[in-house]
Amino acid sequence: MVQFNGPFGKVGPAYFRDAIRNPPAEPSKDFEGKTVLVTGCNTGVGYEAALKIAGLRPKKLVLGTRTIAKGEATKMKILAQFPSLDKSVIQVLSIEYTSFDSVVKFAESVKKSTQTLDCVLLSAGVAMPSYQKSEGGWETALKINVLSAALLAIELLPLLKATPGSVLEFVGSMGHTHVTSEHVAPLIKDPSASTLAFFNSPDRWELEKGYCEPKLLLMFVLEGLVESLGGAEGRLAHPQDPVLLACCPGQCKTDLGRNFPLSMRLFMKVWNSFMARSADVGSRTLVTGLQQGAQANGRIWVNDAFDIRSPGVTETEWRALQKRVWAETVDVLKKYKPDLEI
């Protein structure tokens, strides 16, 4: 759910420079009495967001990490920052986004360990330097950033629905606006073609596409989830329904390019020295996004505002592709887990 009458086209140097000059606000509300779940919290903006949340007095903070060892290390770093925080407040659970089995097992562990879930921040994600397949034959970024994120969100919905005022936030990117009508023209010309097979194809994979296309598909998933609950942009079907949104922390100095060759990492380091925020500043957006209420439903929160740019596809193309991508995503997930409720 985006705007189609805003600034159009790719974000460029001027956009990044403006973002550096105008950093997002620090969170002003606390999480007292709330159970908060954060995945992708070992490094980067995910870690900084978990750190901020821990300092805002949550009743419970659940950390979802690839390994228990890494999660415990993150827990100890957080406790070192906040010595007065009772260590029992932080729970560590393992999740491997390349595995549907692991995602479901993680969701089941969450459901067993808490009766309420107020805030979910799904910040786990990857950027890949080349086409690499993961479990099930899916390109790694497509599997982690889209399919597993969708599966986890769906699995947690019952617990979120049972918690009044709850919110689930995906970490997306304004990079979704870089996908253009030209990129998706073959799908528009052939309405019967599989969208997921198209985006999963190694024959058309390119570095920018490999990052930006999964971010577009994540926006389609967000819209599908919102509509499955009867909601719409900025509106809930029922006051007790969870708020579902995406956020973009902007270009940040993190280890997102850790899988890239040395030459690319050096280039990214130089670029980031001029065009990127610190991970701490970027994480503000992740945390404040959780605090926006019903007005945030179905929208993307970035730089203390919603939906600031239009996508690179037309509204007609967006509507058509969103329905196809969402239907195929649900089909893939139900083939894996036939009893999945959505």
C-alpha cells in the first residue's frame, strides 16, 4: 500500500544526503508492560533497535537469532549496557530463515513461552553478491526476506490478534521503488506466468534486482496480510486487530555487505562514509515504527513519515502483481504447511 502521486523514481545521492542532514527522532515512548520480539538482532540496525527497546522498559524481550550462542552474546551486550535490567527479561530463541522448519519451530516456541505479544520487529534480512539457492530451490534473499518473513508473520498472527494494540513490523527498503515497469513487463504481458518463478530465475538475476525485487515483494506480502484481516491503508477492520507495517531505516553503516567480495565491500565503505547513517540512527526508525498506531497499518515508515515515494511501476501494474504474488506466496506456504491459517 503505497502512494502513486509522490516523487517518482530511484532514490539517489540527494535523497541520502538529505536523510543524513535530517535524522529520524529518537523514540519518545516506552514499552513498559509489553512483550517485544526482535529477529535479526545480532548486528546492525537490528541489534541497535533491540538495544533501544531494552532500555525502554519492556516486560519481556524475545531475541530471535540464528544460533543460541550468538543470541546469548547479544543478550550479554545488552545487559552490560543496562546493568539494572533483570536478565530474565531477555529470552533467546534460535531461528534460521533459510529453513521453513526452523521458522515454524521458532513461532511455536514463542507461543509456548508467552500468552501475549505486543510488538514484533522482523529485521532479519540479507543482501547477496550473486545468485545463490537456499533450501527448497529459492534464491536466498527471496527465501529469507520474503517467504520466511511471510511465514513467520502468519504463524504469529493468532498471538498478535489475542493481544490488543499489537503491532508487527517488517524491515523493508525504499529500494522497492527501483523496480520499474520495464523490469516486470514480461509478467504484465503474460498474466498466467508464475511471478515467484520469474523473480526466482537465475537467468535474469542482477545485483540491484537481487536486493530491490525482494523488497518489492515484501510490500506485496504486507498488503496481502493487511487485506486478509479486512484492513486497509491507515485503517484496521476491528480496533483489536494488529497493526501491520513496514519500515526503512535508510542507508546505514552496517555489515549488510558482509557476503560481498573485498572490492565491493571497500566500495560500500567509501560510499557509506558519505551517504550513510550510523546503525544507531537508522534503528530509531525501526523502534518508532512500532509506536505509530493504527495510522501505520499497511504503510511504510521512513524518516519520520509515511509513503514518501511512488513505486517504479504503475498503479495498474502494482495492483495486478500484488494479487498474483500474494496468492502464489500463500500457495507456496500452504504446500509446505497445509494447516496454515490465513
